[in-house]
Amino acid sequence: MANLMFCRALEASAEENAARMKRKRCEAQSEMCSPADWIRQDDWPVGIRNVGNTCWFSAVIQSLFHLPVFRRLVLNYHLSERILEKCKSHSDKRNIAFMQELRCLFALMVGSTRRFVDPSAAVELLRDAFRTSEAQQDVSEFSHKLLDWLEDAFQLAANGNNPEDKQKNPMVQLFYGTFVTERKHEGKTLHNIEQFGQYPLQVNGFNNLDECLEGAMVEKEIESLHSDHIVTSGRERWFKKLPPVLTFELSRFEFNTQLGRPEKIHKKLEFPQIVYMDRYLHKNIDQTHERRGEVKKLKEQLALLQQKLECYKNYGSGPTKYPLADMLQFVLEFATTKPTSISPCVTLDTHNNKHIVSFYCLTDPDSSSESQISSVSSCQRTPIYKPFTQCRHPLDCPPHPAPHSITEEELHFVKTCLQRWRTEVENDINELKASIDKLTQVLEGMYSDNSLCQVPYRLHAVLVHEGQASAGHYWAYIYDHGNKRWMKYNDISITESSWEELERDSFGGMTNASAYCLMYIDDRLPHLITEDTDDETGQVLRGIDSLPPLLRRYVHEDNRWFQQELSEWEEQFCQTAAPQGESTASAEPPSTSSDNIQQTPVKPAPQSGPSPEELENGADSEPQPDPEEMMLTPAMQGVILAIAKARQTFDTEGPEAGLIKAFHEEYSRLYELSQEETTPQEDARLQHALVYFFQNKAPKRIIERTLLEQFTDRNLSFDERAISIMREARAKLRLIKPQDMDMDEYMQWHDDYRLFRTVFVYLLTGLEHYQHGKIREALIYLAHAYETNDGLLRNGEKRGVDKSLIALYRRKCLTALNERASRLFCSGEESKVEEGVAIMDEAVIPCLHLMSRDTALSLEDRDAMESIRSHWCCCLGQDMDDSLQVKLGEFLPRVLDGSADTVVLKDPPKVHVHQAHDLCSRLAAVMESIHNASIVIVK
């Protein structure tokens, strides 16, 4: 009976879900959607639709769903008819209903043919538990509520309420652990054991996860006056039992009492992919105490050494301090400079002063001799002396200050002392640096021996928050254990990612995005990530085959409804759809006449339609887009706002007048934007191609055709006014004949803009690699950026990026990489020699050849090339094995001769051109990190 009722409920839920998704899509995107946009591709993960500030829901649910052990527990959840009859309370009914909706949602995420699913039913149940149905929810708040509800639901299945039954609860076994708190009181040690789910960690005051855990474990430590050992008078916490899924909740919000509102902590906090929990376990308390004592002593020694080294680096009793070794060298140079008989300051004869020049000039060094004479004449009574280093000196004057007189005996004594002292200082500094390095290595390895590396936890998911305390957006990075890769889950957008991207978005410190929750899993328990297998064959069950029979039928029914939707859409689409224009942007400014739209002929260019992410996160009934929720490009946001400004014209004069008004609004806005001086964080060319076209004086027909095409985008299908304007724009676009416009010229402008963005991404990626010490990869990106950019700049100053910025870091990478290759080659070890030769062949030599062909190469670049060539030529005179001489002879001619017919530069990996604000903020962040500069100019 219960199974029959549940089966009917699933069928009804499938019909309601299909109808709801169809209704919401059609309301948001009208009939202009392409059915292919909504179909799941192969076994790619399924996204979760944002149904109104519910990115927090998507992030947490995806993190749990992609943990196979949890997914199995939810999908196989079952309540007997007897238990169902006993569930009378509101909370029990709510928990059962939520579990049913979660099962349905998980089943669709497993076997649906949809690209994303609608979580509305589960979300509606959760909304009542929060303060408001509209406010964006806190991830930790939702996670706690979710675990509580799931625990209660599984407790109903266990049909017991005593403590032993609760410990057998799958949610408790999977997510909950215990810790013991110890404190000293009157010579006695008091213990208190508590249970925890998500373990909170403070971010302020710590640099990495281990420091956070140390701070959470030990509240206070003081040293006994009568003992060399540390005596803990405060509280200590130790993990008694760790759960298989260990979740850390990072406290990144604090309440500002002065402002009366919460604020986000943007501080950088690093965390590893594997964390060893041994030193935080109660069973290792003695060993950890011993290590902490050793660490404390080592840190004190390290602090003393660093303090002493700082004294050498910043020596002096006054406010200005200098390196001691440099000061001794400067004094030595002064003492050894030959004395002169000429006074450092002479009186100038106003009638015959063309041949008399003081060490201290009265005029600017670049001024003419006549101006010097007049300046001297007018300033004789109040002379203004400038340092001799700013003046022109006669040929017979020494270039530096010198003693007025010094004997050979004095000079010998001073030189002997200063040289000896400088040598002693340099030796002391080297010894201090070596000691500091050794101590640092010892400290880093204090907890890395095998005895404290027996409990590894692997990072499974990272929940990221971007924004401020009062508002923002959530997404999740989740490790794909089967394919050994990181994936980014951002509502319905799911993309393959990397650890480098995760670090950039999660560590914090540079942007307003940072990790908010870390989910680790016990790396010793393979069943946590093992997929379901067939009991008979042992083969891994995938997709819909892994579902229980009832849920399998539910998914089949939902897929059937989806196929019906696709058929209806396709039929309507064929009847009403017009040729689709490309929604990429590009354009240019000056004036337009009121009928320019009607008269300028344009042919639509082939292109792909907008992504389902853009369509699904469309605007509300009023065209006031929220970029966080809509995920539209800046170009589309501008068009939507222009349509909003044309509302009155549309209502009084009709769609055609509304289109013309909106067209003029957006045209004027983009032209004004192209005339503004922008910061590197807001490079207007990256925001919209039309700004790029305006600044490079593209033909007006190219600009107007591109802008008109913007008004044909399917993203405008969010209300009747926008749909009417979109249809009017498409009608005018169809009137443009091929002979009315040179399409080759049109496509060339768009190709140039794509190349400009590619150059920017190459530059940015190269700088990020350089920042992380990946010099070899950085050089490849920067070399490609320079070559591509050079071709763009030939057509105009605004066509590309400032090439001096690219050249600077290309030069830095080239020099550093050449030095590395030289060290490896001269080591004589076969493997290192081969690596050094590979670096020369793949990166250094091709880059040298490309630079040698550049007729406009800067003096700095030429000097760098000559330095590299001279370095390898010097190697010819060194004693080395015959085999090394042979290898050197093989590649040295190519180092010296840049006229090779072919240059093979390794292709850089494909890069994704992110949104403009992301590119600009990333460049500003990496440049500030490299140079500690707050302003970076990008032309």
C-alpha cells in the first residue's frame, strides 16, 4: 500500500515538475528558445536551476550529491508503512516530505536527460525554516538545518530514540565526530566530551588551515616559572573521533559594532588538498605536546636569527637605515677616491663664468650655459646648492666626493679594516641566512614524519562565497574522484576547473571571493567515493541503472515529459524563429541619424545562440537585470537597460520607435564610454567590443550593424516589450542585403577584437604563472601574447595591449629561465643536462629567434639577448666533459644565429576568455602581488 502511494506521488511529482519547468522557461524565454540548449550532453553532470537567490542551495546539494556514499543513502532511503502511520507531528511530516523531494532531485541529477533540474519543491520546504523567503541564505545555516532534517529523517527509519540508536544513524556516522576538552584545575585535569558536525574555525590571525586548527585546539598557553616545559593552564581541545566526512566552517564574517552590521573578512587563508589530522587527535596528545615544545623553541631561535639578520640589513642609529655591508663599501669607495685640489664650491665671475662650473650647480643640469649664467647672476646673494650628482662636471673634476687629503699609511689602514669588516659582515649574513633556511626546513618537517601522517583527509569540496556580508553569490568546487579533476558547479553552469583556479577563487586576499566551507573525506575509506556496482556482475552501475526501481520509473517519466516539451518547442520554433544573429559585441561611435537603423544594410553573421546559463538566469518582468542572478554579458545588460529607457517611447509610438530610441541610448552610452579614461580594473574595451571599435575608428556601418545585432539576442525574451523590440530588430536585420555590406571587412573587425581579448588572456595567464614561479609556462604565454599583440598594433595604437608590459615580463622570464637551463646543463648530471637542453630548445631559443626578427626591439631586450649569448659563449672556455661539449656545440649556433628559417614556439594551452570584470580584477591583483603596486596601466 505504501509503495503504491509513493509510486503515485512520484508520478504526480514528475508531471508537476515537467509542467513547472516548461511554464517557467516559457515565461522567461518565450518560444524563441532552442531545444538543443536544454539537453544534457553525454554523462556531463547535471546543474541545478537558481530559483531566486538559491545559489547557496545548489552549492551545498552538489557537494553532497557528488559524494557517492551520501548519494546512496538518500536514494535508498525507505520508510515502512507502519512507520509512516506513526508520523503525526509537523516536523516528522516535513522531514519525510523533504527527504522525498531530495530523493527525486538526486534521481533526476543521476539519470535526467535535462541539462539542469528545478529544485523548487525542495527549496519551498526549506524556505519556511528560515527568517525570510527572499533573503539570500547563509551556507552554514542551511547546512546545519539540512543535516538536522536528514538526521531526524533517518532516525525515523531507525525507529528509535535512545543514544545507542542515534549513534547508528547514518548521518551521525558519516558527518559527526567527537572532541574532548581538557583543562587544569587545582592540579587536576578535567575532561568534557562533546559532539560536533561542522567544525568552526576562525580566519583572522591565521595564514593556513593548520594554524587555524592549532588555534582552535589550544586556547591559551603559559610557561611555568619553575620549569622548562610548557604548562597548559587554559583549555585544550582534541579530536576523540573524526567523522568520515570532516567539514570545516570558516568564520569569514564578523559583526562591526561601530557600523552595526556584519562585515566579511577577506584575509587570505591557504588550505591543502590533503591534511593530516594526527597531531590533533587525543591519542597523540603526548607526542603532539612534545612537538609543540620543540616547535616553540625553534620558532624562538628563528625569531632571534631573523632579528639579527634584520640588524645587518637595516643598520643605523637614526631614522634612516642602510645595509651594513653597503655602508662599509661606500666608505671604502670614498676613502680610495683620489683627493682633488679644487674647492667643492667656487665663486663665479659674472663676466667670465662660461668656463667655471661649481660642483654644486645653481641651475638645472639640462639648462643652457646662458641660462646658467643669468641664474648665477641673479642668485649670487642667496645661492641654491644642488648635489654634485645632478650637475655637469668639467672633464678634470672627479665624478664623486673624495677626502681633501689622505696619507698612504692612513689609506692602507682604512682599506685593510673596511675590507676585513665587510668580509666579516657578508660571512655573518650568509651564515645567518643558511641557519634561517635550515631552521625553516626543520619547522616545516616537524609534523611530516610517518608517525604523524597516518590519518590523511582529502579535500572533496570547497564552497566559495563572492561578495560582501549582506549579499553575494555562492558556488562550489568539487573533486571528481573518478576522473581525477576539479569541477566548478555554479548553478546550472558546470565546467572543468583546476587547482590553480580553485586557489585563486578560494584562498581570498586578492578579490572578494573566498572559501567559506571546506569538506574533507577520510582518504583511508575508499567506500566513500566508490560507485555502485552490480551484485552479480560486479560492473559499475552508471546513470539511471544505478537507481532503485521506483526512482528509475520516476526519471523515465520525467524524461518522457521532457521529450514532449522538446517536440512542442521544436514545432513552435520552426514556425516563428527568425535567423539568429551573433550575440558577441563590437562597435564604434559618432553620430547616428534617426533612420540609420532602417537604412544601414547588415547581414547576420553565423554564431551560436546564448548559453542556457544566460537564458535560464534571465531578468524579472521589469528589465532591470541583476548581474549576480542573470549571468549576462555586460553587452546584454546594456541592451536591456536601453530597452528600459525606451519604455515610454515604446508605449506611445510602438515597437519600431522603441527600437530606434533604445538603439540611440545604447549607441550614445558606448560612445561616451569609449571616450573616458578608465582604470585597469575597468578596461572598457574588454567590457564591450563596440568600445574597441569606437576607439579604433571602425566604419560606422560596422558599428551600427553590430549594435543592431545585439537587439536580436534571445536573452531579450523576458517580457512583451523586449520581445517586440527583438522581433523588430530581426525584421530590420533580414532587410539588409549581402551586397550592402562587405562581410569580410565586418568579420575582420570581429576577429581583431577576439585577438585583442586573447592577447589580454595570454598576458594575464603568463603573469599568473610568473607569480607562482612557473617561469617556463609563463614565457610561452608571454611570447605568444607579444607576437599576437605586435600584429594588432601594426594597425593602430588602440588595437592591442601596451607591448612594453608584455616585453618586461617576457624579458624577466627569459633571463630567469636561461639561468636555470645553464645551472642544469653545467651540473653534468645526465637527467639535469637533458632538462636544461629541453628548456633551451622549447622555450629560450625560439623566443630569442622571435625577438631577433623584431625590427622595433627595445634596447633592454637587445641587451638581454646579448647577455644570454655571451653567457653561453663563455661556457666554451670552461672545462667540461666531451659529451657536454658536443651538446653545447649542437645548440649554441642556434642561440647565436637568429636567422633560422622556422621558429617552433610551443603552443600554449587553450585559455577561456572570462568576463571583463574578472580579467581586469585578476590583472590588477597579480600586478599588485608582483610589484606591490596599487595602480597598473593597461593601454
